[in-house]
Amino acid sequence: MSAYAYLIGWRIVRFLPESLAYKLFLAIGNYVYKKNGKGVQRLRNNMRKVSALEGQALEELTANAMRSYTRYIVTGKQIGRA
């Protein structure tokens, strides 16, 4: 499912105005983080290993990492559009 959602997002982002694309993918990043699937759990475990953070600090780092990843998707597609 996530690969399918990624593909759809990758294809539609090029047709969206840049500001809307960033807002949409920020919301997607937040949704994916809150869903706490296997990928987010793996990300959290990796962040714990490299940062030694725990609790709320680790959760904030993990959420920010998901948002960063979705910004990366938008930026990559926006560059490809130029």
C-alpha cells in the first residue's frame, strides 16, 4: 500500500503548485508518522541508535525525519520539473 501511495504522490506532485505540494506532503508525513507502521518503527529504532534519545525527544526526531523525507520527495520532483 505505501509503495502505491508513494507512486501516486510522486506522479501528482508535478501538477500541483509548489506551496500546495509542500502542504500536502507535510500532511502525508504527519499521517504516516501517526500511523506508526513498520517503516516508521524502523526509522525510530535507527534514530534511537544514532542519537541515544528516548521518550518525547525521540518521537519529535522521528516525526521531523518523516516530514523531512516528504519534503525531499516534493523537492526532487520540483527540480525534475524545471
